[in-house]
Amino acid sequence: MSNDRTKKILKTNGAWLGFLALLAIFSFLTKGEILSPRNLTNLSRQASINGVLAGGMTLVILSGGIDLSIGSIVAVAGVLVGISQTHWGWGNSGWTGAVQSLFLALGAGLLAGLVNGLLVAWLRIAPFVITLGMMVIARGLAMILSGGSSISPMGEVLNLWAGEFLGFVPTVIVLSVVGFYFVALLFRKKSGLLLPLLVLMLFGWAFLTYRGFPTIALFLLTVLLLLAFLLRYTVFGRSVFALGSNERAAYWAGVEVFKVTTLIYTVMGLLAGLSGLLLTARLNGAEPNAGQLFELDAIAAVVIGGTSLKGGSGSILGSLVGALMIALLNNGMDLLGVPSFYQMVFKGMIIIAAVSLDQSQRKAI
């Protein structure tokens, strides 16, 4: 096999090969426990919130930016959801109250993301600085609104969104639609999709033999499909890639840099708001300290998935496997009883390795 062929395979399948290799290692170390249907289903649930954030972070990094504020925005959105569900009585209003809390969380995230986007686009200051400031502001707001204490419990409907499972028939329908989509792409000779299809089959088996498709993972699937559509089939998506490749050239090519930049960070904020709602629902409570280091996990997932930190190159599918790998690391090391401090060390090493691989591939081109 030629070097060029090997490099192409690693570029399109490297993250998925890494995920499967890591899964095999943890399977050996845990004596197969990690491959149980119950644990694989739990792994997909663990990956869902970070996966939603990683989807939005993919847009940001593709454009050549960064967003450090999303963990704090998750906290603010979660606190607002907690207040609405308990103090305002929306938790007792069934689906109506749950939907109202959803729009409240989305609105809070959208507003914070819009401010980030406008400041980045207008002031022309590095996104690192702007979003770092928003990170501190949003965390302070979460503390102020909550009084520094946790808020619970949430309403029954909201808990179902993060803790329920689809039945057997709906699970089969969802898996069939996604599976047929991958198969159709494979027949159109789209490279790099065989391994994702195999991973889908593995999780599909776990869902069907355990309790069904997790509702929280359905949120992740919907978000990633919408983002993938935006990037692949819309002018906005092409503009995101153009910004990351060369902002000046994109401007002269007709890309509305101010508008696109603002929209990118607004979408990121919106998804952070959704993640805040899902996290609050899953924990059955809102914590002002929630979401700490979520931005780092999201960035790690995007980088591990093959998106270049310099922008202009990457995919939503890659960020999905990155989120799965972060969840697999956490899950596997939890099963092995590895302390959380050591887990941070291992994740940091993997991030460095992923960035180093990206740099070496760029030099080789």
C-alpha cells in the first residue's frame, strides 16, 4: 500500500480506528463489561451533551475561532431552567412548562452567543479574549441568579427528555433511517463511512437489546444532522469553511464576514443553552457550578475528530466520534476505578497527540 493511500485512510478513518482500538483495549481491561448493552447505552447518553456542544464548536473552530464561554452559558441556562421549573411552577405544567423552559434556555444561550458574535465581529478582537470575558460574566450570573445554591427538583416531563428511552419500534425506525443514509452514501462511493456504520450497528445492537434509543441521544442526533446539512448544502456552510481557510480571501469573494461570524457564535450559544437544559434534566437539578471545563471537552472532541484548530478543515461526523471517544475515556477509566485527576492527564495527552497529528498531516500536504 502506498504512503499516499495510507495517509488518506488515516485522514478519513483515523479517529474511528482510534475509537475502535480504544474500545478493544477497554474491553480487554474490563473483561468485556464496557461492551455490555447497558454500558454502551450509558456511554451514548454520556456523550450526548458534549456531542451537542462539539457540534456547535465545530462551526466555531472551522471558522478559525474559539469559544471558551460555553460551559458558563450551560450553567446560566440550567439555572434559568431550574428557576422556571421550581419557583415559577412550570414543572407542574406538563409539556407546556417543559417547552417553555426549553425556549427560556435556548433564548438565554442565543443572547449570550449573539453578544459573543457581535463583539468578535465588530471589535475584531481575538475570540479567545471575548469569550473568556463572557465565561466569567456568565458564571457570575449563574451564581447571582441561583444564590450560589442548587435548585431542584425538575418537572416529570423534563426528566423524561433526558432519562427516557424510545420503544422498540421507534428505535428500529430511527436506526433504519440513519443506517440507510450511511449505506446510500457508501453506494455513492463516499469514503470514510464504513467504520461509522459499524459503530452505529454496535450501538444499535446495544439499544435494541437494552431499553431502546435514549431520548437524550435523539437530541444529539437531530442537532448533528441539522449542522451537517447546514455545512454541506447551504451558503452559510460554505462561508464557514471559507472564513477558516482565509478570511481576507473570503471577504473579497463576497462572504459577509460580520454576518457569518455573528451567526456562528449565536448558533454556538443556542446549542449551549440546549445543553444546559439537557444537563439540568439529566441531573434533576440546576447547579451554578455546572458546565465547568465543558468547553475543553468540546474542543477536545472537535480536535480529536480531525477538525484543524487553524480552521477550514473538519466535519460534524468527526466531532461525533471525538465526543464518543471522550465519553469512552471517562466511562472506561471509571469502570477501572481510575481517579478523576488521572483522567484529566490522559485526556490532555490525547488532545496533544491529536493536534500533533493534525500538524504533521498539514506539513505532509
